[in-house]
Amino acid sequence: MLPCRVRDMWYMLCSPRPGCSNNTCSLSPDNTVTGIATSGQVAQDIFAIESTNGKNVVSVVSVRRFLFTCGSTILLNGLASGVRGMAGLGRGRLGLPSRLAAAFSFNKKFAICLPSSISASGVVFFGNGPYVMQPNIDVSTSLTYTPLLINPVSTASAYTIEKSTEYFIGVKSIKVNDKAISLNTSLLSIKSNGFGGTKISTVNPYTVLETSIYKALTAAFIKEANLTGVPFTSRPRVGFCFDSSKVGSTRAGPKVPNIDFVLQSENVYWRITGANSLVPIEQAVGSLLCWAFVDGGSNPRTSIVIGAHQLQDNLLQFDLATSRLGFSSSLLSRQTTCSNFNFINSNA
């Protein structure tokens, strides 16, 4: 099993020059943040990564002749300062899960745990568990499982005839405060043209919903949270905002109704608590809580895109071999976070 800090992950992009290597195969590297794809070349180098026993770092291991895509530096546009590329975690044969599983002979499986602060490190584990967060909590022992679905049509920026390498799950309904909301359920299934369904994305900062789903969820949340009549303000890139003093707090964030994405049965659901349904915004005087869901329009490619804010402090295990997703829901309820993995080398 191999961990690496979420903020350190990348695939290399070369400096501008007439080709990164000679007589090589070509691919189409894709910046999924900006939706830009260009031509690129396959190259290889030594890839080094920290290994773990599940509790802390043990050593640094490497893979020789590790394949990656070398492309134009225009693909760096829209990425954070200092970032040199992007890591592919999809189902593709050149994705990190497949390459590392082949190199180290472990199951084609990885788990991701995003931090809730930009000043903290999350963690990605490649291979089997345990996934132990301080104070000695193995979060792999309490995962809920649901099938990973395959979209028959590519969702990449560059045209391809292959199936999508992204991760889709089968949301059947949505509940707020244990009450189902009225939805056009046909939007929740993946059509033969690739439209519809629910996917997981670290690219989108907040969950993006088809307009009718967004309106139904927003109205139900406001009603169940007793926010009717509370003055709302607007902020860029998020939904409505309100004075944070209007609600209390719990271990799992603001004291507001839970949102459940119900999956293959009524007993299998991904629970979104206040820490993941609302985002705090500090002001000069007082603070706001803002709705961490976005209206994606009336005809989006995917009806529900579960974004990064909803993934924070949730451990997700992607088992590519069995096409199964394991998820923890909020780790805050278990008195730990995604920032609590011990990156100190036990042999140092």
C-alpha cells in the first residue's frame, strides 16, 4: 500500500520545445479543471512514492520506466501556483491506480481522503487497507459499499470512442432530514448517450446539480433547517448565504438537517452533514454559512456531480477490480479527519 500527499500529486508536463522525446506514441493530455486538451507524447521516468504499513510512512519506493504524458505548458493554466501537472486517478490503463497495482502486485484499489483546510495534507492510499488516522482509528473498518457504474460514453475533454474513465454511482433518491424530496428520477440514470447519472469529482469545488434537483434540494433544506424568513445574501461561486449565528454547531459541523444520497437500497446512503453541506466564509464583522451546492443548468452532461467540498473529511475507497466504492461519510463523527494520517517515517 502506498500513500502520497494529495497536494503533491502530479503527472509531468515538459517545458516548451519541439517534442519531449523522439519517435514516441502520442496521447491527448487533458486539464480537467479548464476542460482543455492538447496533443502530447508518452514518456517515462523514475516515479518515487512513500510506502506505509497503514499507520505511518515506512520507506520511499520507486518504479523505474514509469509512463506519463508530456504535453504543452498551456495545460498548467487554471491550476494552483507552483503546480507542475495533474495526476490521473481514473480507470484508464495509464492512471496511477493501474500503474502502481501492476508495479507492486497489489489489488487495483485506492482510497482518497481530502482535507478541509488548504494548510493541511490529505492522503491517497494505493492498495489495500488499513487506513489508520490518529488517534489510532482504522476508518477502513466502517465503510459502506455501493457499485461503481460505467458511463458508456467518454466524459474527457478530448474526443475518444472509449468509455468514461470517471467514477459514477447510482443515486436513486435524495432525502433531507430523513424525508425524500420530489425528483425527476429519470435524471438519475445514465442514458445511452452518456447524459444523466451521478459522478464523483475532485475538480468541482462544490456539488453541481441539474436545475430541478437543485431547486428541490434547496427548498427542502431551507424548510427543514427552519431558515424560512432568515435574510439571505449572495456570494460568488456558492449558493445562498446566511448569518452563522442562526444555527448551532455539532461535532460534524453546523447543526442543520442531514442530506442523504440514497443508493441501491433505503439502507445504503451517503450522509452529508453540516460540515459538507455548508461552507463558512469569514467577514470583517461576523461570519456566514453558504450553501455548498451549485445550480448546473437545465441540461447538464451529468445530473449530479459530487464535488470536493462534499468529499472533505470523507474517506472514499475505489476498488477498480470489483467496481465497488466504499465510503465513510464524515470522519468528524468518528473524532478524526483526513488530515490525521501520520506522515512521519517510523524508521527515521
